[in-house]
Amino acid sequence: MPDTTPPAAPGEIAVAVQGVHKQFGELVAVKDLDIDIRAGEFFSMLGPSGSGKTTVLRMIAGFEEPSAGRILLHGADVTRAAPFDREVNTVFQDYALFPHLSIAENVAYGLKVRGVARGARAGLVEEALAQVRLEHVAGRLPSQLSGGQRQRIALARALILRPKVLLLDEPLGALDKQLREEMQVELKQIQREVGITFIFVTHDQEEALTLSDRVAVFNDGRIEQVGSPREVYEFPETEFVARFLGVTN
Ligand code: ADP
């Protein structure tokens, strides 16, 4: 069933990553990492390819287990909980919509597998489609939508489960520049309206700076700096952050 608890109180920590280490064989992908992400925050993990962002996201989602350390979701230790048992949902870059199902069926899918009755699903689908402003496409197939619309449907499909935290793995990476900029505005608006904590992975500096309340700049499995877009851009604490953000002075 979708969670009906009210949104978290301001200032509450939605996700705490505590001393997390992740190794794949010899390779250390994430090194003794600590992050506190506040409830309702739009938090971005920014950094070059291979810096460990996706691995952190996957550990929060429960697709990977940390080699050491803990992950708390709203105070509960979920380090070893199955993905299904976490009030977290993920939106991937490739959308992963079912091509043979209508948009309404795609959006309802998560409810169906969780045993929500058909009657109860319809209203929730309508609400989720309204959240992404696509009520009028319910009967279409994914192939009949534009790339930007498909991305919004992927978002609706995740939001319908009322996760406490939404994880977004380069969700705009497959879109062209103009659509990407439009979707950035959309995404920010939707996040404000639904009030859910968004954790966003990107290698695009401008995107992270535009969208986020706070940005964590990753380098080689560690965070170099966490702060508001203005803080990291105007007051980079390390040479790496300054270079990566393209700060020239
Ligand atoms: P990013 O998201 O910043 O591009 P990743 O978290 O995907 O970085 O990867 C961090 C490092 O961990 C990279 O060196 C990558 O090759 C490695 N890695 C990620 N997943 C696996 C895996 N399942 N098996 C082995 N190495 C992996």
C-alpha cells in the first residue's frame, strides 16, 4: 500500500550515510563516506564518471550492500533491507517503461504488484499523471509519447508509490539540450509540489547547480565539498571543485 504518513518535519534527516565503504574486488568505489540529506531537500551528487555517485545511489536504493558502514532512512537502519522494504524509489535514465502496456497501466504497475485493488488504483493513477501534467495521455502506449513525456511518466510511476525518497540516476541524460532544460524546470516544480526528498545523480555541473538545494561534489569515491550551489560555485574549497565547476578566477 502507498504510505499515507504525512511529509517529514522540516530539518529531519531523510537519508544518513554513515562511514560507508564499498569495494568491488580490489577496487574501492566509495571511501568512508558520510552524508546527511534533509527531508524535502533536492540533493545532487555531482562528479565525473567513475567517482562513485551511482554506487552510493544504489546502496541507498538497496541494490548494493555497503562493504562497511550504515545507511539510515528517516532514522531506521536499512543497510541490509531489501529494496522493496525501503520507502525509496528510483527513476533511471532509460525510463524502463513496458512498451506493450498503456501509460495508465505503466503508472499503475507498482501498485498492482503491491496488491492494491484495481478500483483504488484508478484514482491514484489520475493523481500521479496530474502531478506530471500528463492526464491526457493515459490511454496511449509509450511509443506514442515524446522522450520528455516518457521521462515524466517514469517519474509518475515512481511518485505513485509515495516514496519518502526519490532517487534519480541521470534521469535527463538521454534528452537533447532543449528538452533537458525544459525538464529541469519541470522536475524542480514537481519536487516542490510533492515535497519528497530527491537525490539526483549527474555529471553535469550546470544541471546540479540549477536544480539543487545542496550539491555534493564527488571525486574518486569521496566527497570533496557539500554545500548550496552558490557555496560550491563561489567558494570552492578544493582545487578539484574549482576545476570541475569551471570556476576560472
Ligand atoms: P559514477 O556513478 O560516478 O560514474 P560508479 O559509482 O558507477 O561511478 O562507479 C564507481 C567505480 O566503481 C567505477 O570505477 C566503476 O567502474 C566501479 N563499479 C561500479 N559498479 C561496479 C560493479 N558492479 N562491479 C565492479 N566495479 C564496479
